[in-house]
Amino acid sequence: MSQAQGFNNNDALYGSVVHFLQAGQNMAQHFLSFLGKAANERVAPEPALDPQALNSLQQSFLDEQMRLWQSIMARSQGKADGSFAISPEPGDRRFSAPEWRESPIYDYIHQLYLLNAKYVKNLVELVPAENDKARNRMRFLARQYVDAMAPSNFAATNPEFVKLALETQGQSITAGIGNLIKDMEKGRISMTDEAVFQVGHNIATTEGAVIFENEVMQLIQYAPLTPTVATRPLVVVPPCINKFYIMDLQPENSLVRYMVEQGNTVFLVSWRNPRKEHGHLTWDDYLEQGAIAALRIAKEVCRADQVNALGFCVGGTILTSALAVLQARGEDIVSSLTLLTTLLDFSDTGEIGLFIDEASLASRETAIGKGGLLPARDLQTTFSFLRANDLVWNYVTGNYLKGQKPAAFDLLYWNSDSTNLPGPFVCWYMRNMYLENSLRVPGKLQMCGARVDLGRLKMPAYLLATREDHIVPWQSAYRSTSMLGGRNRFVLGASGHIAGVINPAAKNKRSYWANDEAPADAETWLANAEEHKGSWWSDWAGWLKPFAGVERTPRMPGSAKYRPLEPAPGRYVKERAV
């Protein structure tokens, strides 16, 4: 029997083709209904679309459907005129396996899906929106809808599933069900082989000791790795939304180890993974008992006149806020400030900010604003769906349809090791930063009893953003150059929020862009920036050197007052969210 005959006679698969064709024809109405409910926007059941534009879009969609059908039929019959094809977007690997093209049925199904997806995305651009945020919200929801509908996500329409099930005589199905049951028990999708990694054993292994702890954090001081060290220590404030060891994965890609190897005495804040009894903690607690306590202790332990400070992501927002509080109190203890992928101006927060509005935030404030926890699972789900095909559906098809065991990958192990957040802390942060963008306004915010003004921070600053960051858009990070009062150096790294930061100098991968000038417009800065091959780490190490002070003989962690409590990485980072 020929492929064409099989294409026409296989009733079950032909029914799937008809289903996808009908889904494409009805997708507009389905999506508009979904959009109106999910986005909570004022979208009527039949929005006032431009009739001419809608008619043109529908006609183009139907024309392409017909051309695709004719092309698939021609190719299945060996004719030369079957050249029309719908290609995935660059980087989309869902349909890269040969099974999607070997059968005309699956070839048609996946291309029809891509055509339908394009139609939905184009349709969004015709739907009236009140403002840019509403428009971007609709785009986000459209992407979630389209990604979830992919034929690769379903057993009946995924030829890779069918082929593997036949080859393994059903063992892949059994394994997939087993994987699903295990993940349901864990309450999350497995992204890596978690049995391979152990914090403090083969990740987070840089030698050091916990020298201080309170209910908010432990303070780690790392052991020296050089014959001499700089007088002024380096205090690192990582994000509290994830564990600190993204900066200390394995020796070959550990930013913490690199800092120590450059002759710095490094102190690092290891945030507690809050439990129910810590649900009262506030933004001020994270500043006072976290960043401010760490800065003062490091200065005292090293008997230094000042310290250098580095913050990563929300850790950078916490650190900068803490420095503004200290400045208001008349304390000038920081020689230089480094901010990695940090927002200070929240005008454009990317997709994370799309669903933080007054109604949703008021509801969250009622639930946990006075006490309670934002569960780690909620945070992990939010971040995963920012890249759903890579961090959700990829594992649905691999783990559950194909029955595969995820590969061992340290970064994905860290990504799965999420943290809770105290309700008062996160509600204050969402309202004052994401919703009202108050940190950029001098004197508007009161923190720890002090009115803060970032423009009064006069220390030199090194500001790193990354070009493909979907969490901290680099143009938004660039706005910090005009908010801080000292001379700063803005550097743009290649890649995204994590890969752009954790880019070891020894591997000489990727690029970074630098420009000593700081025009008001980010794109103008980039147009005149010079590209440098390799990692920004070396550039930063050279920048930091003049602020580090004179060399002295190193000492082991701790002091008479701050005696080591336990070896690094300490207990707090090992606590899993429950």
C-alpha cells in the first residue's frame, strides 16, 4: 500500500488530521474566549476587530491551509510540486526528529499546527488592547495557549511516542507512567537526574565556613586561595528567590571560586528557605538582618575601612536598597558596587510583571500580606512558563510520553531547588517595585525607618546586564546608570539571565559589549559599544582591583567574635522547600 493510500485509509490517524483542521478553523473563537477569561481584560465575546484586517488574515490562513494540504498530498505521491512547507521558528526543536516527516499524516499534523499557531499570534495583534501591558499580556497568553496545543504534547499525535512504544514493546509507556507518578508525588516536573547532585558534595564545594547566622540568613566566609588577599573584602548578596549556589555550582563554573582566586576575601549571604514560622519576615528584615548585617560583619572581621559589594538579580535590589538606608544613616562603608542583572527602575519588567496588577496583588496581600508564605512551587511554575517549551513541555514529552530519564545537569538541579518567600516581604516588593515603581523616585520609599534616594549613592558601580535576559530586560537594567550617583561602567553580556552571568573566564565563550560613555538611551549605548570575545568576568576583575585596597597576608574564616559555626555551604542552603 502506498503512502498516499495509507494517508487516506488509516481512519484513526485521518480522524486526527480532520480534528486539527477543524481546530485551526475554530481557533479564533476559542482563543478569544480563553483570552477574555484568562487576561481579565475588557474583551467582548466578539471584539471589535478591524473587519478588513480580520478578513485578510482569515483568507490568508485558508489559502495557506489549502496550499499545505496540496503540497503534502503531492509529496506523498512523489510529485515535484509539493514544495510548500511551514517551518518552525529558529530554535524550535519540537519537530526536528525525522518521524515528523516520514509519514505524510504527521508531516501534515505538525505543519498545520505551526500554521494555526501563526494564525493565533497574528490574531492577537488585531484584538483591541487598552495599553502596551494589556497587549503584551495577550501575547503571553497566546503563546501559552499555542505551546500547550502542540501535537508533540499528546500521545495520539506524536510519532516519536508511537515509534518508541513499538520498539520497546510498551516499556517506554510503562516508564513514562512511572515518571509521571513520581513527579506527582514530588509536586513538580523533574528536569534533571536529582540523585546525581548533592549540595556541599559535588556542587557548592568552595571551601569556607559559616561565621554568623540569624533567622534570615547565614553568612559564609570563604577560605583564601592566594598567597595574599586584598584588604577590603567582597560581600556577595545573591537572590533570595533561588539558592545562592547558582554562583558556586562546580569548581569549573563557580563564580564564587573565581572571586576568591582573584585575591578577594569573599563573604556571601546564604538566605534561609523560609518555613511557616518565618512567614512574618518583611522587606526591612531582609535589608537589616541580611545585607546590612553582612556588610558590617565583613568590615569588622577584616578590620577594613570599607568593603566592596556585589548583588545578583533581586539580591542586587536588596543590596542597593540597603546601601541607600546606610547612606541615609550617614554610614559610608562600601567602596564599590557591582550589580548583576538587577532592576532598580521597574518601568519594563518583561513578562514577569504582566500579571502583577492591583486586583491580583490586593488578593495576595489579603491572603499572605500580614503573614504566611508564597510557596516555592508557585514561583517555580511562574518562571518555568516564561519558557514553557524548554522548561515544561520538553519534559512532559521526554519524561512521560517517551519514558526517558532526564540527564544530569547542575544548573537544572539548582533550578528545581526553589525557595519559599515570606508573604509580607513579597507583597511589599511586588507593590513598591513592580506595581508602583517607587524605588526610582528620590525620597518616596521609607525602608528601615529611612527615606532612601539612590542618587545619593556615590560609590563607583559596575552594572552587568545580559542581552537575551527574559527576567531583567537589559534596557531596563541600563536605566540604573542614570539613577546611581557615582561613576559607573555598564557592560552587556551575551546570552540570558543565568548563562550570561555564569560564563567562566577560562572557557573563553560568548562575548560582552562595553562602552565607557553612558548616553540616556540604551540602544544608543549599544550602537557605540565595542564587542569583546570571552567572559565579562575578566573585565570585572580588572575593574574591581583599584577598589580592593592593599595586599595583606590572608587569614582563615572567622574571628574571635565570629567563630566558624559549620563548614560551607551551611545548613540553610540545604533545606528544601516543603
